[in-house]
Amino acid sequence: MYPKPQNLTACNKICVMKLLGARRLVAGLTLLLLLPSPAPGPAPSLSGPELIGFSFSPSALAAGGASAEATLAKLMARLHPDLVRLPVYWDAVAPAADGFDFGPVDALLATVSAYNLHHRRTAHVLLVVGARNIAFPEVYLPNWLPAAAAADIRQAVALPEYTAYLETTFERYSSSSLLYGWQIENEPLDNVTAEADGDNSLAPETISDEMTLLRSIDPGHPVVVTTYNSAAVDLDEQAESPLSWLYEVLPLPQAVGHPSQALNLGDILGLDVYAVTDRTSLEDASAARRIAWKSETVTYWAIRAAQVGKPLWITEMQAAPWKDGASFGTSDLQASALAYRDRGAKVVLLWGVESWIDSPDWMAAGVTAVQTLRHQV
């Protein structure tokens, strides 16, 4: 979880909506004059999610607490997930340049296997592989890297040692009966805040190369590429418009994230959905209002993905307060579950569940949220 650009306050939204609408009208009329009218296609049906689960990161646990395995086991016993997203951190599994230790990942998979022995609803895993990986600080590089590569992620992922990490991970887990799919990097096209200075985004060509390597080893499991998107549909539409080049130079709120590019790269578009962060002002718009905006963007991208024959996943649904500020409560978690459950996302993975371990109120709210997403309440 990290600060993502929040590009639109409620005040800004109200002030610019008419202008955005007028610009869309002008653009639409211009295109109608220049292009033949295509026959409208059938609108994809928007159903509820097929799988519910959560992300789990050992790096999100408080120091000195229960082990990662014990914490994961407790969360699974309470939430009964269909899918658990687990990271394979490069620095964790490659303590030295000339060898690997997958013990920590194997221990988490063993925890999932143990859970499945005693529950009718079995769980599978989505493995996140890459130098860009889940949870702060977003970039996970081994401390044995040369100085230049340690300071520049693009140099780091060009090293043969990185290719070896990817290849070894794919080969080790591709035949696991627990594996549901892969995630290549985490929000790789986005320059997110991390401990390192400079741009930490990866080029689309890098992701394509990693996909090619994965497909050479495991052609069967689906691959998700993740990103985030704008606060409101209008800005996502603006970025997709033929006049996007014009909007980019105008002094107006700008779209963020790379959902269109991520959709093109992966088998699945993964959207990370946060309504309230330390960069959003609840004085401008309430959490409920922001959640409603985000639910509209989920629908927009679910339809866009369906039109090219791909599913949309909510790979991170905000399920805890932002660590550095803005308020997000248990009622907002429930509102999010209601808002997102029938918006076309095939998978919904809650984010921030590690923080529930020491909070009975949040754990109870999380259980209810999962039931809501499953239409059990």
C-alpha cells in the first residue's frame, strides 16, 4: 500500500464536470463527422465476483508478533478465502547471488495446503513475482546487487541474476496444485512512491519479455498485470479519448494509472482500488462518495476488458485505513463491499487484512464484507 496520486477533489470534480462534458460533446461531434458510425455491440452483463480472497504479505506484519504462517492460518480460518495473493520477493528468496532459498514461500503454501485439508471451500494462490512487488516499499531488491543496479530498478531487472530468479520461481511453482495464476510485477507501469529516488516504473517491453519467459515455462495459468486508475470515470474516459493529447496539455485534472496498457499486456486486468488515502480530502467529498465514484470506474473497466475477451479483477480492494492519514472505517469497508460486488469484477481481493489480527472490530467487519461480496448477507 502506497501513496497514489489523487487527482480530483469533490470541489474540482463539480467545477470541471460541465467543462469535461462539453469537451466530450465537441470531441464526439467531431468524430461523428469524420468517422462512420459503428454498430453498437451488446453490453456485457455485469455479475458478482466468482472468487473472493485477500492479499497477504509477511512484510506487512508487525515485528515481534506471530509468525507469518500463524497469521495467515488465522486469517484463512476466519475469512475462508477462495484465493490468496502471496508475494515471492526477490530479496527474500535470493539471499545470495549464487543461490535461492524458497523456504519462506513454501511455508506459506504449506499453510494454505493445511487449511484445505479441513475445509470444504478450498483455497488457491496467486503468486506475485517481480522486483516490483506488493506492500511498501514496493521495490524489493537484494542487498548484494551492484550499486548502479541497486539505485535503478531498470538496471536491476536487466541482470542475468534477475532472469534466474524469475525462471527458477516459474519452474518451481508452475506445477503446484495450489496455483491459480501469476501476477507479473506489481503496478509495473506506474511510478509509485518508494524508498528509492527516481522513476521506479518498468517499460512495457520488460513486462512483455517476462510474460514470454513465463509462457515458455507455464503456458496454462492466467497472468494478471495490475495498475490503478483515476478517481472518476470522466478522467479515465478522457485518457482513452482520441483527444487525450489535448487534455494532457490543458490545465485540468489529469488521469492517472495505466489501465489500458495493463489490459493489453496481461490475460487479466488487475485494478487496485483505493477510495480514501492520505492524499484525499474528506472535506471535499465523503468516503461514501468516493467509493461510489470508484465503483463506476470498476464498471467502466470491466466492460472495456470484456470487450476484448478478458476479465477484470480487483486485485486490491481497500479494506483498512491508509497508514499515514486519511480516515477509512469499518462502515466504509462494508460500503465498499456493497458498491463493488456486482460491478463486473470476477475476483475481489481485500487489501490490509494483516492489520485486522489485533482488532476484533475490524476482523468482524472483514468477515461481514466477505459475506457481502458473496451475497450471503
